Amino acid sequence: MPPAYTALAAPAALLRYHHDAMPRLHVVMRPETKLAVVVRTGAQGGKKVSCTMGWDRRDDSFTMGQWMGGRLYPFECDISPDGAWFIYNALNAKWKDTATLGAYGALSRAPYLKAEKLFPNGSRWTHATLIFDRTRGRHQRDTPCPPMPERFGLTSGSYHSRLRRDGWRTRERKLALGPHHSADRYARPLVGVARLEKLFHASHLDSTTPMFFETHCIVDTGGQLHAHDDWEWAEVDGTDLVWIAAGILFRARQGPRGLPETPRVLYDFNPMRFKRLLAPY
């Protein structure tokens, strides 16, 4: 195992995922559209809350989505090829609610959470992850799926299949990083022979419930590895690198070695507080 990966497996690198006061962020994006959805999860006042925000990468403008009481699962979300639709899995723990059954999937108009169609399940452990499929026009359980256009289909998927669909190359599956801790390793090319690597972790360090998160590193044009275990999400956007660290979304140009140049803050998600908002539809 390369030394940098040993460092990523250290408990110190996982502290932010055990601290409910720290927001956790993930961006749902894809190559076909410049529109993306930022998912923010965490706790406020001792309660789990989540929200979404639209990000237009053409001008780095942001549009507030909606808050919900409960948890969104960012690795179980997807955005349609035109950026207009959002599919997500959520837990509100309202087990007697006949509409959601406490755990559910939903189809909404990005970046909002108001469901145009609900897929109630009632259990986190048997809930399928749905992603937008480029070729199929049918949902595996219920077709069609109005009001979404028929040219967009929904199919069973996973974060792995979403990464592969969007251009990430699998380098290794189930990389052992310690007791009850493994990661899948992916790579995306940067300038020259440099590459951005993503480790998608599954950890059981403090309970029987799996905890999923990402860390990243850059292998520069000279083959040197630069660990960025504070990057909880990272992607390539044209010739730029975009990433999230410490609750803030950054953008930077790639330098000649594939490393980020001076970063620019796009949005600080730390001060955000729960607020009931209505979707405009």
C-alpha cells in the first residue's frame, strides 16, 4: 500500500465525519450539464438536517434549494443530463407517514427537494439507489415517470456506476485500509500524465453501521503523490479543479504539473442555518 494511503486510513483523517456540528458536503454533477446540486448534511440543535443548493458552473452562481428535517444520502443522488431533475434518497424517520414510510426516494426539480414523485420504502437497508440512465426510458418498477420527459429513464445504480458513467476509471476495489475499513480507488486524468485519484471509503470504526466518505490525492506529472485527505469531494471541471474542504467550495486552475494553483472560494456553506423554504412549483 502506498504510504499516502496508509495516512488516509489513520483515525485523525476521519474526525470530521464523527463531528455532527461540522457540515458534510457533496456535489452531484455530470459531464453533460453545467448545472449541479450541492448537498449539505449535518446537525443543528441536536437534530439531523439537510439541504440542497443549485450551482451553475458557467458563472459560479448559486441558487438556494430547500431544507429538510432528516438526512439526505449524497452518494445515492443523481442529476439528469439536462440538469433539470434530481433524484435522491432520504430518511425522515416518520415511520407512520404513509407517503414516505420514514425512508424514501424522490424525484424533484433541481435543486429543490419537493417531490414530483415519491418512492416510499420504509427501510434504509433495502432501499434501491436510482440513477438517470442515458439509454433506458423506463423505470424498473414504475413506468412512465411523469412529469419527467420520457427521454430520461431511471434505473437501479450505485455511486460506483455513477462514477464510471461520468468518466472515472476504477483502479482498485476493496482496498484494505485497516480493520473494518476499505476503499474503492478511482482516477481521472489531469494535464499531461497527472491524475486526480478518489478513494471512496466504507468504514465501521465505531459502530456496525457503515460510514461512507471520500478522500483524494493528486499524482503529478513527475509521479509524486500529493495527499488531500481534507478534500471531502473533488472533481475536474474543464481545465479547473474544484473541491470541498472544511465546508467551503473552491476552484483553481491546474498548474503545469497538474497541481491546483491559487484557489478561489466559491461558497462557504458553514454559516447556513435551517429555514423552511417553498419550492417554486
